[in-house]
Amino acid sequence: MINVHIDGQRCKGCYLCIAVCPRKSLGVAAVLNKKGVKPVEFKKGAECIGCRFCATMCPDCCIEIEKE
Amino acid sequence: MEKIYAHPQSLYNVSSHYCAGCGHGIAHRLVAEAVDELGIREKVIAIAPVGCAVLAYDYWNFDCTEAAHGRALAVATAIKRVRPDNVVFTYQGDGDLAAIGTNETIHTANRGENLTVIFINNAVYGMTGGQMAPTSLIGQKTATTLKGRDPALQGYPLKISELLAQLPGVKYVERVALISPAEINKARQAVLLALRNQIEGVGFSLVEMLSPCPTYWGMSAQAAMGWIKETMIKEFPLGRIK
Ligand SMILES: Cc1ncc(C[n+]2csc(CCOP(=O)(O)OP(=O)(O)O)c2C)c(N)n1
């Protein structure tokens, strides 16, 4: 099982990670963060293959990925 | 728990002042990852520019200093000569490196100083409000070229990396683009090589990164990546120049 941790408070909403995810597992949260943007979230029940594309694109280093 | 991607030790876990989708954040991370991989966090000394990256020292968890606009390579020369065992690099924008600092850039390269340069080409002056940079493209609309850059008035995009590659003191020059996971991984390899060159005493090494500025290009982050791919790379081709 691979877990994607997204720091939703630091996310600025550029959404570059969403565009590169090969499994379309990232989406936009419904609620604003403290910066006033809707941060990226890992979709419920979605799958992660651990490719790191999202973390490689993220200009704000908001994403960490772990394998259980 | 095995980390597949972990926050680099050389990057503080803080929010940066950069705009959403700004390439500086990607470039900062790549440098931090390279410093971690080479195990030189205690040896590295960075010189931040004047420009959007002026506060880089708030983000990198290693020794940093700051130079007057364009003078980063003059300061780097002094630090490296006094402390030759340290790994010294500058991180400079196109306005800093290729406009106000052209003199320092060319002469430091021509002296063949054993330094590493990370050169961020975003085709505008970001910090001051999106004015034309020497690297702005022909026809590019900026705060000071409202109808687009006109070569008859403002000259041509300056390919400073190609110019520097002519100098015998320059050992390694590569242009990369921060536009996709594959290209960003190539950029990481280029940063590693440019730092390794210094450690091995090879000499002056420069990595130019085509980097998005969605704010002053007036585009979404995604569109800015597309503009680099479709338009900017035509003027600034990727790959190893020297
Ligand atoms: C001696 C001097 N002249 C002018 C300025 C104003 N100034 C600050 S940043 C900058 C340009 C920065 O552009 P660039 O190097 O491309 O970096 P970016 O902000 O795009 O990352 C200028 C002209 C200054 N700070 N000092």
C-alpha cells in the first residue's frame, strides 16, 4: 500500500501535480486552505503506483510518498 | 514504512513566498536534492541573487549569502578562493546573470573559476514586476514591451549560455527545462554533474533552467509549462552546449 501525504496548507493550487498523475488520483479539495486556495487532495479510494511524478513537479514540496 | 519520496534535508519545511506554479520552487528543490545526494550539506555555500530568489537562504538548510544585484559570481570567486574546500555555487535569474551582472558573469567564466552556476531563465524580471529581460523572446509582451519585444528597438534574446560556452575557462554548460517529470529529472542530473565538476576540480560549470513565471506571463501554471515547451525551447534549445 502506497500513501501520498499532501501538505494541504502549503499547497498554492498550481495543480501541476494533477496534470502529471498517470492514474488521475489527485483532485481539488472542496474547502479552502489558509492561503485561500483549494488545495490538492488524494482522491478517496484512488490508487498510487509510487511514480513520484507529482512530487517531482510540485514547486512547493508539499508531497511525500511512503510505502507500507 | 519506506519513503518513496521524502522532503530533502537541505530544504527547510516551510512555505515559500513564490507564486503558485513558479519554477524557482522546483529549482530550489533540485539543488537541495543534489546537495543531499552528494552529502555536501556542511560544505556547500550558496550565493543568492537579487531577484525573486533573493530569499533563497530562508529555504535552503545550508550556508548561504547574498550579493548585490548581478555580482553573485564576483562574491563566489572571493569565497571559493579563500575557502577552496567548500563547494560554492551561485543561483541567479536572467536579469541578474545576463543583464546587470553580465560583466561579472563573463569575467568569472573567462577566469575559469572552479564554480557552479544555477541560472534561472524565466524570460522576465520577476521580482520588479515582469519587465523585459535580455532573454525575453521576440514578440513577447512584458511590462516594458507592451506590443511585444521588437528586435529593432530591444535587440534579440541573449543566449548567454552559448556565449559563455565559447570561453576556454568554461567546462560544462547545459540547458534544461523544468516542464515535466522527465525534463526535471534531467535537470537534477545536470545539477549533480555541475556540482560534481567543482568537487573534482573540473572548473566553471553552468546549468541554465528554462523556468515558468505564470504570474508575469499572464498564464495558468499549466499553460506556462506549455509555453516553454512550444515556444521558449525553439529559441533556447535544450541539451548539452559544452
Ligand atoms: C543595482 C540594482 N538595480 C536594480 C535593482 C532592481 N531589481 C531587483 S530584482 C531585478 C531583476 C530581477 O530579475 P531576474 O534576475 O530575472 O530574476 P527573477 O526575479 O525573474 O527571478 C531588478 C532589476 C536592484 N535591486 N539593484
